[in-house]
Amino acid sequence: MSRSQALVLRDLSFSYGTKPALTGVTFDVRPGSFTALLGPNGAGKTTLFSLIARLFEPAPGSIAIEGVDVARAGSRALAPVGIVFQQPTLDLDLTVEQNLRYFAALHGLPRRLTDARIADGLEALSMPDWRQSRVRELSGGQRRRVEIVRAFLHEPRLLLLDEPTVGLDIPTRAAIVDRVHAICRERGAAALWATHLIDEVRGSDDLVVLDAGRVVAAGSAGEVVRRSGAESLGHAFDRMTRSKAAAP
């Protein structure tokens, strides 16, 4: 397994009972890249993230993070990873700052560094005035932004973001996409960004299209469109996932 890649998936499969959820999923995520995992609802994106994060038992195939086999190393392999799950995971009775400080303490960050990163993260996502607010007082979109700030606190080298903009308005979604691209560009971090929204994918992004648990296309977004013969990513995506969309 190559240490030159941030994430390597090889022939990964998973089933819920007798129902296949993933079949032979294989792709790499390069350091410093923004890789969009694009697929319709039910394509298997969240299942894939759960396997990478070790929420499910190891499945057939292999997962390596920076060359470390996840099945063998266990939770140690996740040290360089920051995760934003689709379902919210903040403590509603704590303030924004308390949630962030608790996470920073788990990662052993010193107080002064924690202060700076909390301030920078909240400022970047237009949340500085909500620092002392209890999470239950925030809107769904504000809570999501706090989760994203939290995932960045320990400056992970691999970001896993599962539909991180669900429920957010268009300007906020765009700001978060911009922020993650900037982190990849400036810090050399890699991001795997799961979404079903075409407008969150840029032409220069690495792209993996997942449909019915299988990778149906991979490459730069521009390459995927050219190979499909479609006029746009939206049209290409429609062609690649039409069989699933038409299924009962």
C-alpha cells in the first residue's frame, strides 16, 4: 500500500445482510487534493465513510490511510483524519466554545494553540459572535459550521466530509466548499467530500462517481465529463446514474 497517497481503497465490498451496499470499490485520494465522491442518495457514500472510520467491522478489501492498513492498525490509523459525519454529533447543552475545547483536549492541543485555532475557524465560517452560545440555540446550518470548525482544529492531513452542507443555504454551502479547497491548497491536506450536489464539484477537482455501490467513473471532473461525451457534469452524472434513478 503506497505511502504516497492520503487514502487508498482496494476492492472494498460491504453488505447489509444479503443486500450489497458496496461492490469492489477502488480509488485513491492524493495529498493536497479535493476529491468529490459524487453519488445519488443511497449510492453507498455513508457506508463507505463508516468503513473508513471503523464504525463497521472490516469488510472484504482493504483501506489504507497514509500507507497504514486500517484493519491492522485500528484506531491508530485514524490519527491524521478529521471527520464530519452526515448526522450531527455536537453536545447540545454545551456552548460552541466548550464543544470545540473538549475536542481539542482529546487531541492534546495546548490551550494557546486551541484559542488561536478556534478563533480562526469561527471567523472563517462567520461564526465568531456565536462562540458562547449553547449549541441548542443554533440553527441547523450554524451547527454544521461548528462541526466543520471542530474537524479542522487538529489540522488533519485527511478530511472526510459526508454531505457536510446538508440543510445549508447556497451562500453558506459555497463558503464551506471554498474553505475546504483553501485548506487543501494551503496546508497540503487531502479531502474526500461526499455529496449528491453537482454544484459542489469544480472542474479541477478529482472526482469519483458512485452508483448502486460501484465506482462508475473516476478522474478529474473535467476528464469524467469529456469521457462521457456529455455537455456538462450534470448531464454526465444523469447518464451514469440513470439506471439507479429509474429503479423502483
